[in-house]
Amino acid sequence: EVQLVESGGALVQPGGSLRLSCAASGFTFRSHWMSWFRQAPGRGLQWVGNIKGDGSEEYYVDSVEGRFTISRDNAKNSLYLKMDSLRVEDTATYYCTRGMNPEFWGQGTLVTVSS
Amino acid sequence: EIVMTQTPPLLPVTLGQPASISCRSSQRLVYSDGNTYLSWLHQRPGQPPRLLIYKVFARFSGVPDRFSGSGAETNFTLQISRVEAEDVGIFYCLQATQFPYTFGQGTELEIK
């Protein structure tokens, strides 16, 4: 059974940093593109970025480019999202997902950016 | 960026009746590999989204066959043959043909 479990969400001040993690199981992690999506409270879904299976390619939405970094550790079946220079508008539940479609979603982890 | 326009925003439906949601893209969604990366997702209240349909009409594993997708180029449709109570929630279309991936605004299905 495919499982994706996000962690690391917290309350952080504007300008601060945070690293989210996603523990994957139930599939060959290194074979799949992985993505991060987010959803602000009461709002729709937004793609944040993704990373190729071998980590050789990454893509981001413009609003996070240069502030967020996606990485992965295939030996640990883990995906990460490093978020720097956080803004109030980054407040959202962040989801880790598998695949280009995307096929499987975690339960999400809440990031709140507020002073 | 590709803009996805989804209609209607609110869809009241009687149990057992059919329902249809439309999604229009501002550009053709055919990728260089010949595939069209248009997906439909469903999000129940308080839950993460789940994939229903991918590549326009391919039903994801475990998705009931009352859900079907159709369309091409810039016009796509999700159809539910008979709405059930568990279908309440918000449906989203998603294009993954071109970066950045973009969603429609969502269609909230409610039971009349």
C-alpha cells in the first residue's frame, strides 16, 4: 500500500525558514517524480514544485522560485521541502504527492506564517 | 501559464441523477509525447484530494465506473452517471502538460 506521510509543519514568523519532510513507503521511491502541492485555508489547490526520481530536475511555481527548494533522499525514501524567506501568503496545508498525475496524496502538514 | 476555467462553481444535484463538470484550458494540453495531461481530482471536506481521472479519460485504480472523463485539445468534461452521497465535495481539474501545473477553481457538488 502506497503511503505518504508529511511532517514538519509549524507556526513560523514572516522571513523565517522551515523544512517539511515526506516519508514514502509501498512503492519504489526512486522511480517516481514527486511533487509538493499546497492549499491555503478555504482556498483552492496550487502546485508548488516537483523533482525527478533521480533528483536531476526540479521545477517550481514562480511565487516560490528562489525561496523554496525540493530535494529527496532515495536511500531513505524521503522527500523534502526547504522553505526560506517565508511570507504570510505561504500559509497553507502542504501535500506530498507521487507521480505526474498525481496519483497518491499524503494527509498534509499545516504551515502557518504569522507574527 | 495555462489558465484552467472550470464550470459551474456550484453544482446542486439530486441523488441518483447525472452530473457534468466542464474544464477549459487557455492552451492546448497535448504534450510532445502525444499525451494530454489533464486530471480530475475530488476533495471531500477535511480530506486531502484524491485522483479520479488522469490523461483525460483513464480512471484511476479503485475509482467507481460511474466517473468518466472526456475531451481533447482545450475542452474537457468530467461526468458522473449517478451521483451518490459520498460525491459531496469539490472537484478540480488539473493540467500537468506545462509548468507551472495549474488547477481549475473547483466545482462544489452538493446534494439537493
